[in-house]
Amino acid sequence: MTEPKKLRALHLNSGNMLGGVESVLLTFAEFANTCPAFQQEFALAFDGRFADSLRAAGATVHILPEAQLRNPVSVRRSRAVLGEVLSAGKFDFAISHSTWAQVVYAPAIRRKSVPLIFWMHNNFDGHWLQKLASRNAPDFVICNSEFTRSTLKDVYPKTPSHVIYNPVKAATVPPSARKSLRRELNVGPETVVILMASRMEAWKGHVNLIRAAEKIESQKEWVVWIAGAPQTPKEKGYVSSLHAEVDRLQLAEKVHFLGHRNDVPALMRAADIYCQPNAEPEPFGVVFVEALQAGVPIVTFEMGGAREILTESSGMLVDPGDIDALAKALARAVDQASLRARLGEQGPARARELCDPAQQIRRVLEVLRERQR
């Protein structure tokens, strides 16, 4: 029996940030050997930590000249080098992973007659970059949730699409991590820990969690851990406002800012509840899947990707923006260890069903092969 022809794809991303998109791309690289028929390489406009992570995973990384939209010369230079990479690599598809990449590189991809896939990691919300990106429609769109797909029509109304949930790697954490981390962070074994770990951006909803914490009514000991550090000047100002809100509500003994952490999977296992009450819908929510993998019950607002990821058996969903309802749900989870155990028990199986990396990479290959027919 003849083996199916291998398919070659080039992933395009800026490379100068670390977030959900980069986590997905790194998972592609780390699990590439589970699907040898899908040959993937990466092209980035910025070298640095993310590029090093891809290289460490064994991926081929092409560094393009840095491109800044306010500098047309830099864009043309970066496009020219991408054209050389596309010609040399004989790729079957180019996959852009942001509207920025779509704006910068779609014209160069078109000139090389390489089919262009847009991986939609975020919902379209009217940002000016999306308006620029609308001038270069892709051949096909992969959406990371039904929620993001529901906004596709706002920019690419005629482009066919398919939903594929993000691949999410399950971390290996030693059983001793829970006890040692809680000791490090001065939390006793009986204290219930509510964790939030995300980029320090306002739409993630940190302030909603802080205001809900002020309303939690429980006789049990509990604390909130907020993990994450600002990566931009705007985020620094936001973090300062969060500290001010904690001081205003006199929650300094209850809400602890952990800063940047490289051990979020271990933090998940040291926590008892994961709560990320977004101010705006989460396009997908890799962190929710990570909490499921860790067997940690989730409390969040019922919107965006969370509605697709969570079921009644693995999480608690409350009406968006309802701080009182959020506080009551958190208090219930704090008070009832049996509830936390029941919800957490269902998490790992749900995470595998939705986001097993080997399974999701094969699905991408199948969808792309279908596009070739």
C-alpha cells in the first residue's frame, strides 16, 4: 500500500510575544513526530525566546527581517525573504497565525501561488488590523472555536472554514509539587487556593476576580493567587491598577500577586479552584484546558470558548459580568470539597477529548489534505 504523500506547511507568526498562540505553535513543534506525514516549519519576524523554544523542540525556524507596519521598507524586505523561503521549501500551505501576519505576509504568499490558510486564534472585533487584513482573504480559515468562527463573517464573509480546537500538551508534574509549592507560598494544607494565571490584560478579567473575592462568604480559609507579569507598558499600568484595587478593598491578605512564573502546571496542581472571569469572551481558552488536565474545577463566566470547553460535570459557569453570582459560585466551591473533587475528576478525560495534541495535529492534516482535493 502506497503511503500518503507528505504535506509541508509553513507557520507564520511575529515571534516577539509569549501567549496562547505561541503555546499552540510550540505544541505543534513538540508533537511533530506523532504525525510524520505533516511536515511543519516556522517563519518568524523576530528572533528571541519563542524562536529558541521552537529550536529546542527540534523545529526548523526561519527568521525573517523584522517588519514594522509603520516602516514600509522593512515590510518589503521581510516579504522578499519570505518569498525566498517559500520557493526553497516547496510548501503546500502557508498558515498565518495572526491578523498582523496576514497583513504583512499575505501579498508575498500570493505572489508565490502558495495556498494561504488563516488560523483564527481570536474573534474579530473591528480592530484596524482586521480591516487591513480583509484586503487579502485567505483560501481557507481554521477557527479555534465556534465562538471565533461566529465572527468570521465580519472580515472574511465568503471564505470557507473549519473548527479545530487547539492542541494542548498535558504537563508532567511530580506529586510532591503541590505540597512544596504551597509551603513556598506560605499556604497551609487546609487553605483553599483560587488560582488565575494569564496575560496581564484587562479583558482577562482580573478585576472581576478581585471584586468577587471581596464578596466571598465562607468560614474556611482561602486565598487567591494571581500569576502573570506585564510584558508591555500598558500592561504595567494595568497591574498597578489591580494592586490599587486590592488595597482599596483591603484584600492584601487574601489576594497574592505571584508575578511571572515558569511553573504554571505545578501551580495548577497546588491550587484547588481555577477562576478566570473574563471581561470579554475568551476566543478559546488554553488555560481552561490546562486546568482540566490538572483536575482542577473551573469557575468562570458563561461566554466565549469556555462555553464549548466546560460541561456541568467539569466546571461552574455563571452569567457574564455577574460579580455576585461569581462570588457565590466561588464560595460554594470553597466550602464543598466533595464538589471540587467531583468536578475535578472529570477534567482530564474532557481535556483529552477536546485537545489531545497528537489527535488535533492529525485533524489539521486531514483538513488540509481535504483542501488539496
